[in-house]
Amino acid sequence: QVQLVESGGGLVQPGGSLRLSCAASGNIFSINAMGWYRQAPGKQRELVASITSGGSTNYADSVKGRFTISRDNAKNTVYLQMNSLKPEDTAVYYCSLTQYPRGTRYDYWGQGTQVTVSS
């Protein structure tokens, strides 16, 4: 099993910054992808950013140039630096880990952390 623990959410004013962290523990394979998704009230969960164990990144168009995803493979931790936050970034942010032991895909999720952008 894999456990994901997120931290760093909170309330911030428009234009402000927050840094989310997600620490993974348990049966983690060296080759995997970690990412951040978000879900706003009444909306579907959407990908924000992802990063592979090799360092390849992918971003939603809405956050390009404002958010940066990074990871520390030695600590099995992924980060999301969020700058120039907008009210529309308000959502519950979920950490994810995907790996393929023996060719079978497994997805794991954190419990979510609330990010609220408001004046």
C-alpha cells in the first residue's frame, strides 16, 4: 500500500503564493509519476500538474507560468509552488501517485488540502 500526506494549503489573497507538499510512503517503486489535481465545488477533478520520476513535467494551460511542480525522489515528496494565485484557483488540491508494478497501473490519492484565494 501507498500513503500520501499533503500539507501547505490555506487562505491567501489574490496575487499571493502558496507551496503544497505531498509525502509518499509505503510500497513505492522507483519509476512512477506524481501529480496534483484539484476539484472546485460543482466541478470535475482536473489535472493541475504532474511530474515523472525522471523529471518530465506537464501542466494545465490555466496554471502555466504561475505554478511549478518539483519532486525530491530521495524523500518521495512532490511539491507545488503556486504563485500569482487567482480566485479561480480556489479548490481542494489532491496529490496523486501512479505506478505500474508488474505492468498493472495503480493510482493512489491523498486526502486533499483546501486552497482558498480570496480578499
